[in-house]
Amino acid sequence: MQRFLRCSFGALMWLITIELPMQSALAEEVPVASLKSGKDVYAAVCSSCHDGGIAGAPKIRDKAAWSARLGEGMGLLYLHTLKGYTGKSGVMPARGGRTDLPTELVKQAVDYMVSVST
């Protein structure tokens, strides 16, 4: 049993350490100055994980996944997005891996995802 858990944890860590930096590197190609709205931020940054549910990200337009998070309130959702979060079902890197994004644009991206997912 220990061998299985060790292998599973190793595979999960490989996914997190390999997949997320690759997604962030792709997102960094878009200059912050060109991002004018939450929808722009979603398309350039957030979609890398939220379109496919990478690392446990709630998929865009998945009402069930988003309602569970919204039950805890928008304040906590913003906090996890801004500061990062590791939970039972996934990982959210701070600011989606784009630490250069202004707080207001990050919140607008969250608002956009919530608006199309509820």
C-alpha cells in the first residue's frame, strides 16, 4: 500500500511541477498592458488550466464545480486566486502564475469566470 501511495503522490507532484510552469510560461507571452478586462485575462492566462481542468481547476461553465466554491463566498475565492491555494482537489497558483497581474484584473478574471459558470 505504501508503494502505491508513494507512486501516486510522485505522479501528482510531477503533474504539478511540470504542467503548471509550462502553462505559466505560455501565459507570460502576453504583456500585462494588453490585458484590459477579466475576459482578456481569462483568455490569456486562466484558460490554460480552467478550460481543461488542469491540476483540479474548476472548468469554465461547470456550474457544480463553481457553486461549491461560491458557497464559501467571493472573498475567499478572491483570496485563493490572489495568494494561491492547495486543497483536496487541486492547486491554484497565486494570480494564476502571473504575479505581475494587478489585483483588480485578477478579480475581474474571477468575476468573468463566475459570471459564465453560474
